[in-house]
Amino acid sequence: QVQLVESGGGLLQPGGSLRLSCTASGFTFSSYDMSWYREAVGKEREWVASISSTGGVTNYADSVKGRFTISRDDAKSTLYLQSDSLKTEDTALYYCNVNIGFIASWGQGTQVTVSS
């Protein structure tokens, strides 16, 4: 079955950087578009970034554009999110996502806390 395992979250100060990882298994990783979402306390889950199956197309939410970079390593079946110039409003639980057919799969999330 599809498994997504996020890692790399932590506690850091504003302006800091972090690289999140999502290791995938149970499906042909290289065949699917992948996405990152986040959910802050008291807010709905929101889309952050997506990358096409080939890696050639990336898209970002306006709130992270220019600060975050999504990438993938198909040989390692791993999705990344490089997060720079972090702000307090980036504090959230970050999830990776894949949609296969009509089924959306999610990992357990990794917590990113940005605080001074």
C-alpha cells in the first residue's frame, strides 16, 4: 500500500532554513505528481507546492513563492521541500501528498515551528 513518511521538521528562529523530506513506497514514485501541504493550528490544511512527475514543472502558493523550493529524487523515491527565510506564519504540520486515481494519500506530517 502507499506509504509516505515525512521528516526534517524542527524548531527554529525566523529567517532560518529547513529541508523537509518525504520518503515514498508502495507505488511507482516517478510516475506521479507530488505535493506538499501544511496545516496550522486552528486553520484548514492548505496547499504549499507541487511538482510534476518529470520534475519539470513546479508550482507554489503565493505565500511561499521565492522562499520555498520543491524537488524530487526518483532514484530515492523521495520528495523534498527546501524552506528558506522562514516566518512565524510558516509554523504548521507539513504533509506530503500523492493522488492516485481518486485516492489521496498522506503521510503523518512533520512539525515546523518558527519562533523567536
